[in-house]
Amino acid sequence: MSTIRKYIHTNRQVLKYLLMKTSTNRPLSPHLQVYKPQLTSILSIFHRGTGVVLAIGSILVAYWLSAIATGPEAFASANAILGSFLGKLILFGWTWALFYHLCNGIRHLMWDSGYGFDIPTTYLSGKVVLGAATVLTILLWLVA
């Protein structure tokens, strides 16, 4: 038998075995609601969520920049929308997401260099990220 035929034959056997194993009645793994949320898992979800928020919020920034380029009437309209209470609330949340994602990215760089993997340091760095993102957001909004 040629090498290719042996490869195909072996893969068919593996596929049959895997299909047989998946069709057996095995217990399902526990659902996420069974587990107690931990700071590390919540921060991981926040990191992914803030990435999505930043991507969507960038559309607002692009809208504002295009309004600047379009002219004074478009700029006044964009400022009226983004200057409203709801607009400011959205921009505040976007700013927090930006700083959280930045600070948590620095935390990940620390992990990439091999530091901070023990449990106390992981929890401490997570709390520092939350605090730093909040402080930086408030400082920016006070200064701007």
C-alpha cells in the first residue's frame, strides 16, 4: 500500500473511533453557572469585552473626526450628540475600556516575560489594573 493510502486508511480509522466515542452516553461537563466566578476569569472576560467595546466605539471616534472634516454644521451636530448626557456616558465608558485594555495589556506583557504567575501576584495585579484604569479615566475626564 502506498504512503498516501496508508495515511487515508489510518485517518478513516481514527475518524470512526472519534465518532464512536462522541456518540456514547457520557456525562456532560458542569455548566459555567456551577462555578464560582474568580477575579482572574472576570478580568479575562472584561479584557475581551473591552476589546469589542473599543472596536465599536472607534466608529464614534471616526464619526466625530469625519464631522470635523465635513464642516461646522456637521461638527456642531456631532458635538450635540456626543455632548449630551448619554453621549458623555458612552464616551466615559469607552475611555474606561481604553485604559482597562491598556493596563491589562501591560499586565499580559509582564506575564509574557515570566513574572506574576503566582496566585497572590495575579490577584494583586488584577486589582491594580482595575484601580489604574479607573483613576486614569477620572484624571483624563477632569483634565479634558
